[in-house]
Amino acid sequence: MPLGFRAASFPKDRIMTRLTSLFAPILMLLALVTALPGAAATLEELMQRLPQGSYDDRAALVMEIAATGDERAVPLLEALGEGDLQELKSDGTLVRVVKEGKTYTAYDPLTGESLGEIGRRDGKKVKVNNGLRRAIRSALGIMTLRHPDPAKRLEAAEAAFKSGDPDQLEALDAALLAESDREVATVLGAARAVAMLNSDATEADQFEAVTTIAAMGNQDALGVLLPLAAGEGPVAEAAADAVADIERSQKVWGLAQNVWYGLSLGSVLMLAAIGLAITFGVMGVINMAHGELIMVGAYTTFVVQEFIRNTMPEMFGWSLLIAAPLAFLTAGAVGVAIERGIVRHLYGRPLETLLATWGVSLILQQTVRSIFGPNNREVGNPDWMSGAFELGQLTITYNRLWILVFSLIVFAGLLALLKRTPMGLQMRAVTQNRAMAADMGIRTGWVDAMTFGLGAGIAGLAGVALSQIDNVSPNLGQSYIVDSFMVVVFGGAGNLWGAFAGAFTLGVANKFLEPVAGAVLAKILVLVFIILFIQKRPRGLFALKGRAVEA
Amino acid sequence: MSLTKLIDRRMGIFLGLLFLVTVCVPLGNLVMSPDSALHVPSFAVALMGKYLCYALLAVALDLVWGYCGILSLGHGAFFALGGYAMGMHLMREIGDRGVYANPDLPDFMVFLNWDRLPWFWHGFDMFWFAAIMALVVPGLLAFVFGWFAFRSRVTGVYLSIITQAMTYALMLAFFRNEMGFGGNNGLTDFKDVLGFDLQSDATRVGLFVCSALALAGGLLLSKWITASKLGKVLVSIRDAESRTRFLGYRVEGYKLFVFVVSAMLAGLAGALYTPQVGIINPGEFSPANSIEIVIWVALGGRGTLVGAALGAIIVALSKTLLTGWIPEIWLFALGAMFILVTLYLPKGVLGFIEASRDRLRPKAKAAPVKEAEA
């Protein structure tokens, strides 16, 4: 787990401690009511002994306080370390005194509760020296490092790593011995190594520390090692080597991360475009309503999820698997209706078809807006689609991974359909030479309807997948239509491999350009690249050969 | 070429009507008292001016699509570029009357903490420069784009899609603040043009008349091009590109010429549009806008020029009426228009009207208008 990631959750915890301190007075009251007198030395009793005895005795006392594991000891010890703790001359109560302007306010050191204003001479400072301060620091470190909750311990260990204070060394050693959680132990080890580097430890120990930190191999390790490498001596050289190693590996992982993002984007593009490629390939028709068919798929998912939520919530994990075939059928049915109702009458006039299907897209959009409203609808991720896992230094989210897998399954399925079934054979025949196919007794009209339906159904499937990563709104389709055109035009129509290669090339290219040029500029560059590419290969990457080209 | 040949019957009727409107609207706005039933309110003048700009844009598209078979789904880009050129001039005209009262920098640049004008803004303080740029920039883009595309024989749907990619890329680019064109908000808050207050009725009427003149000029220019020998070649390219090439014509040159002329007309329309609407923003580049232009042409009648202008006015008018009346229904209506026109009115409204007239008078010799096959 990268340290930076965990540290991001700090403010939330700070709010939590604020909250607990708000409720502290009530808790105190409860504690007072329920506490049995004469039990083993409580925090309050130990606290009262703080002003007495030699510094060594009091250092031992501080450790004893830490050993109670009581969270209220933290503000107490902090106050003591800061020298804010005072003993009231009147009754010997210990208070934390804060000077605000010219007035002095006393607070309960355990709860932070205000006890009102006091005179400048009412209290006597509880004295501290450097030895005691050190004891307090390690006591504080131990307190959080020994917290029963591993998440809290991890946080403490990370804080220790960040501070790199050599005084924590003993506390860290002790905590490391007691630690059972492997993740926390790793961070503790790293924190110990940083503390070691900052202390005046022997060279051998420092070498070991550099090795430990170098093994982390992430940005935080780099942060520690870089200043060290700037120095001189054998340790600095070791650190410089480690830095070089880490930077090299980070470059590789950065590359891998970009490839992963690119593949992920590519899978989305392919899902969106592959249906379009089929329709265009067989009929030479660009279906401008394709994006809206994706939207239909996404809304089908929404309806299915709503139904499941209302009737059988325990089935929610299955919602996508139920939605997929339904989305295929719904979108497919809409597709067949478009083909039979409109496209059929416009064969041989591809530009008119383009316009008519654009009209269909507007109508579909407005229909969905009228039924479901203009706002985004909530489509949930089932458990197995949410979360992420780490692969080396890559963070891979499950939804992206599943979408990649899904797109590959859809692709393989389509390929099998086209190459291995009679219907696929007929479709390919019509693609290659419509007139000849008709002469051979293939019902080209029927094949057209089925092809259009198939392309639309695939769009529906894409909608199911996209509902997991994008907003489900009436504008969903619009945002994909230009991209899917680009894929089809780049890859070459009528060839599934073209769409495959086109989608992944564009996806990866986009993600590699993004860090250099920024997201928008990257997209513009890709568009310009495609426009130029078309000049070189007017029929795309995988152009169809034969007479169909001139049709 | 004689004027009578340029102005055939449909052109004559249209120009006559346009002339009538151009005379009546200013009179109705400036002369009639506000209580009179014949008074034309100022917003209506600006609205009609906007329609005339759309009509000119439609004529520009009809020139390439109707007569040369190039279905550009990116004509909105040329229109918007013209609009931006004029918008830049209007921004400079604001001078120190902006919110930040900076005499040189438009407000959005001050807001972005820029300390001086980007190089491409220089010269736009002069009206003549901006006016030329409104024609040159779209023309240049069309030239470069067309030179590449036509030379490599990118045709049909592929060409349509890359024109769409072009306008989409431009939209993304203009949305960026770093581009120096006001980003998301575009250019707005214009004060005056050539010293005339943009809010005053007289200026609005003036712009309206300019738009009408531009439309008439655009129509006549397009008609002149299409009726010439070059126009015949264009039609033959539309109907059989390969055959025309085999006959020895340099198809690319013809296409490039008409594409550039069309882009410049679109730029002119945009330049007139910006001061009348009072804003130009990257939304004008959106692919959907460009596709809408196509339906204007298709609805009015592809390859008729006058029909395209008519279609633009019909669609824009019904958009204004419908979105004001029942907004939900507008997209249904527009969608239905796309479908019904392509299915049942392949020659558009104008073709339909003329066909019915010919049916009513069977003896009159119908002048056959050869339509495109693709």
C-alpha cells in the first residue's frame, strides 16, 4: 500500500477525534459514575503523580501512563511535552493552561474541557527536561503504534515514516517485535529504517536501512532517498544506486499503467464501435443512432436493477448478467425496427441513411428523456465489479478489468458467429458481393435486418458495460458516437479485426499522449492523426478488398 | 452570363420575397409606432437576421452537397470560425469598457492573468482585417482540409465522418482556455460595431439588411457558379465521379474550388451572425449543429440553392416556435423531419411544391431537375 494513499485519509480521522472530544464530557461523566473506586492505578491517579519525584521516576511514570493504552493520555502527554501542564496551587489539580492574549485559560488535560480563566500566578508549571521529553515522544509513538486496530497502527507507522524522528527508534523497535500484521510490519520496518538513517547509527545499520527503504520501491522511498543521495560517502552512493533503480522501475510501471489505461479505454471504444463496424461493413451504412442504442442498453440495465432492488434485493449481484441478454434483445429489436422501417427504403443512398438514422437518434434521445427524465440515473456496481487490487505498482479496478474481459468475450463471440455459423457465412457473402450473394439465393433483405439487429444488440451490450463506468443519461450515446466513428474509420469497415486493432490502438495512443499533452489536447491530436491517416489509407487500416470497395 | 439566366423563376420569386421583407421589416421596426399592429419588435428583427444567416449557411452547404456530392458534416466549423473572427473584432471594440477596464486585453484574458495579447489577436482591432479574416480563415481551413482529402480520394461516408471529426476537434480545442478564445464562455458582452451601438434598433436593422444582402449575394454567386460550365462539371462529379475523371477533368481541383467557396460563404454567414446574436461560443462547433444544417438543405430541397435557404428558415422558425411552446417536442419534430424528408421528400419542400404545381398543370412542360443518386 503506497503511503501517500493512506495519508489522504487523515483529515477524516481528525474530524473523528474532534467529534469524540465533543462527546468527551458526557463520556467522562459516565466513566465517573461507573468507575469503581480503588481499582488498579487509573489514568487519573497516575496523572496526579506526574509533578512528583525525580525526572527518571517521572519518565518511568510517563511510560506507565502510555501502558494504560487510554486514548485520553495522548492530549495529556502532549500538554506535558509542550510545557503547558500546570498544577493549581489552590487544590493541586493538573490543568492545561493556554495563554490567549493576556488571559490564561485552564483546560482539563484529559478531556480538553474548559475550566475557565485563571490568574497568571494561580498555577505552577510541571517541569520537563529533554530526557523527559524524549520519553514522552516515544510514549506517544508507542501509544498509537500499539493501538488494537491495525488500521490505526498502520497510520501511526506511516506518520512515523513521514517524521523520520530518530527518537522514535526504540518505540519502533518495540512495536516491530510485537507486530503481527504483515502490512503494518513492513511500514514499521521502513519507518525504523528512516529513523535509523536520521540517527547517528553505524554505517552498517545505515546501509541496511537504505536497502530496506529501497525495497519499498515507491514514491515515498524516493522522497527519503533523494536527499540522502545528494550527500557524500558510501551510504550516499548506495542511496544513489537505489534511487536509480527505483526510478527505472517506476518508469516501467508508469508505462505499464499507461498501457493498462489504454487497454481499458480501448475495450470501451471497441464495445461502442464494433456494432457500428458490422452495420457499416455489411450495408455500407453508418448508423448515427448507434450511440442511442448504447443508451438503450444502459437504460435497460437501469430498469433491471430497479426491478431487482424492489423485488429481490438479494439477487443484485446477478443484475448485470440478467441485464445483458435483455439489453441485447431490446436494443436489437429497436435496431431491426429501424432497419425495416427506415433504412430498408434507403439502400444505395448511404448519406440519406446517415441523416435518417440521425433523426432516429434524436427521437430515441428525447423519448428516453421524456420517460426517465433528463438527469443521470443511478446504476449500481455489483460487489464483484467494485473495488480494486494491486498488481505490483498497478492499481487495477475490477470494473475496468471486467469490461475488458467482457469486450474480449463479445469480440470472440462475434468472430465465432461470423466465421462458424451459416448466418455469418451469409453476412460475409453479402458484404463481399451483394448482387452475387442474392444470385446464390441468399435473402439479402433478411440478412440486412439480422445484421442491423446484431449490430444494435451489440450496442445494447456495450450499454450494459458502460453503465458501470459512465453516467447513465440521455446524452450517453452522444458522447460515444464520434469516438466510435473514429474507430471504425481508422480500423476499416467491415472487418472485426479492424475495429479491434483500431479501438486498442486509439485507446493506448490516447492514454500515452494524455500525460504529455493533457486530456483534451490528446484527444484533439488523435482526431487530427485520424484525419491525416485517412488521407493515406482512405479505407482504413484493414481495407476490404474486391468489388465491394467501389460500391 | 446574362442576369436572366441567373435569376430563374424560383430564384426570382425568392429574391422578390426577400426584397419585400428587407424593405418591410425596417419600416415596421423604425417607422411604425410601437402600439401599431404593424410594428416589428426589435428582438424579431435580430431573430430574422439570424435566420437569414442560417439561410446563407444552408446555401453554402447546398453548393457542395447539392451540386458536388460532398456531404460535409463540418460546415458548422466554417460558420463558427467566421463568427469567431468577427467576435474577436467586437471584443477589441469593447476596449476599456469591459469589467476590468483594460484597454488592450479582453476581460477573459485579464481574468486568466495574461499580460499581453496573443499574436493571433493582433490586427483584429481593425474591422477590415477581421472581415477579411472571417473569409480567409474558413477558406484556408477548407483549402488545407480539402487539398488533403480530395487528393487522396476520400469520398462518401468517410469524408463526411472526417469532416465531423474536424469540427469535433475544433470544438474541443476552442473549449480550452489556453487557446485564447474565451474557452467555455466564448466571446460575448459586445458593445458596438464600427461605432454603432449593437443594442440600438438602427444597428439591428442595419445588420438585418446586411444579412439579407449577403444572402442574396450568396445565392447569386452560387447560382452563377452552378450555372456555369464549371457547375456542369460539378454536377457530373456528383453523379459519376470516376467517369468524370476518366473524361479528363481534374476532379480534385473542382471539388477543392467549390469547397473553399462554400466555406467562405459559411464564414461570412458566421461573421454576420455573431453581432446579431451577441455571443459566439464553442458550442457552435458541435457536430450536432453541423448535422442540423444538412437537414435544412434536405428539407428545403437539395441542389436548388433557393430551397436550402427556404429550408433553413422553415426549420429555424419552427425551432423558435416549438421550443417556446412545448420544448419537449422539438427533438421529436426535428428527428421526424430527418426521417420523413429523407424517406418521402427526396427533393425537399421546393421539389414537392414544384411537382404538385406541375401535376396541376399537366400541359405545361415540366422542367426536369436531375437529382443525385447518392
